[in-house]
Amino acid sequence: MRALWFDGRLQLQTDTPPPEPPPGEALIRTQLAGICNTDVEIVRGYKGFSGILGHEFVGFVERADSAPELVGRRVVGEINAYCGECATCRRGQPTQCPSRTTLGMNRRHGAMADYFTLPAKLLYSVADSLPDEWAVFVEPLAAACQILEQVTIKPTDRVVVLGDGKLGLLVAQVLQLTGCQLLVIGKHPGKLDILRRRGIATRLVAEPVTGYADVVVEVTGSAAGFAAACQLLRPRGMLVLKSTFHGDVQLDLSRLVVDEITVVGSRCGPFPAALRLLEQRLVDVEPLIHATYSLADGLAAFERAVEPGVLKVLLSMA
């Protein structure tokens, strides 16, 4: 089969053996895969991953011995394959399982291939009304929804989203549903226009912002975003971190202590919530799609994905 490999350099392989699903896992034929900022960071050296990339996907189940009802279904799936037996899993935190593997990121080949495997318990059927181009956004949208699983945001709260990339635009749309006083700060007028058309207030980074926020969500993908986010927070405010970085980040820990800032790291989130938001068209992902490439043109797709101003680039297995 074809697969987009990274082992220090990105390459398309055309003779990779199809995977054999272990017990409890399903064999999935990929339809679409999305290039995420984390994929870009992996190619730059983040986490030292080697293997097939990709964790945002929609595909069809070809085989699932432990869940035959899934065969032929169009699915999306969670990315953390957990043991289900350790103390962390038993207390209801499977995405933090110490022995987990993570699709396309940690000891598990990803979805940028004709076929891949994933535990059947992690799969969710996709409604017929949801096109592939929308369904492929379920994983990052679930990550946006995770903020509301961790933090209570009231309609009276002032919330700032710092960053106008793919995840930042999804986070803003999810937080808008709370009725909070929302402001998104970014560098790209074209990206911010997507939110302005939905009635969300925006500012360019060079424009002044008055007052302080109760909650700041940092989604810049830049190491400088942490410091910028702290400047926007009121004392005893809450900082939610969604960015991952390759390399070290300098922190002003004294500022966190003196201002008694609460810092929340936020990763993967609830798939049922994300599917519901997409099915009800409460979140619009169509403007986020900038290009679709065939898997055969995967290298060119990654080059496009890192161009300034580009949002989501998709890979089609057709």
C-alpha cells in the first residue's frame, strides 16, 4: 500500500505491507486525512516520532473481528489507544494512560496511508448527512470541545483566544456557543474574517486591547504565545494551553505565582460532542479547507500546509 512516512525525512512509500489488525482492532481504509500543526511539528522534530503520519481521518471499516457491526461503516476515531486496565484508565482518564499509543504520533502508525488499524472501541460512525470533508475535522473539533470539559466558561466571562490558525478558529466557534464576551487575536486578516462573518470580535496582534480577560486560550503554535497570553490575563485568571512545540519555551514562573494564574493543559476531547456540532451545523469548517491533494502528492501537500496564511490541507486516498 501507499503510506506517507517520516523517519527523519518525509517520504512517500508505495510498497508498504498493509497492516494486520491485532485482536480488538479494526482495519480501516482511509478516505481523507488532514494535515495538522502537530504533523508539521513532528516533521520538524517534535517527539522524535518515526513512522506513518496522520491522526485526523475519515474512512471505512474493512475488517473488525471484535466488532463486526462496524464493517462497511464510515468512521472517525479517537487517537489514543489505551490499556483500559491501569489506575489512570480506571479513574476515567484513558487519554492519559501511561502505556497508550497515539495514532501517527507515538508508537502507532497513522492514517496517511491506504490502510491503518485502530482499536474498534475508539471508532464512531459518521452520519450520512456529514460529508467526508467535514467529518475529517472531528478530531481537532473534539480538541476544541475539550476546553469546555475542563473549564467552566460563563456568559459573563471575558475570553480571549490567542491565535487564528486551524485550531484557533475551531476553538473560537465552540466558545461562541457559551455566550461569553469573546475576542480572537491573530495575525491574518483573511483568517479573522472567517470569524467576523460569524459575529465574533477580532483584533490583529498590532492593535491595542483594553482590559483583561478572565480566560485566555493560547492556540498560536508559537513559543511567544505563552508570554503574550499572560499579559492579557487578569490576576487569578485562567490560561488554557492548546499549543505543542518543538524545542524549549521560556516561562515567567514568577508572574504565574504573583498573579495566581491557573494554567490548564488541554489535548484531546469528546468525539460525540464534535460530531453533534457538525451534524447540527453549529460549527462551520468549510472556510477552513484551503486545498486537497492526493496521497501521491503528499510531499507537495506538506509544503503547501506550511505556507503563510494556509489553513487546512487535506489528503485524499483516491
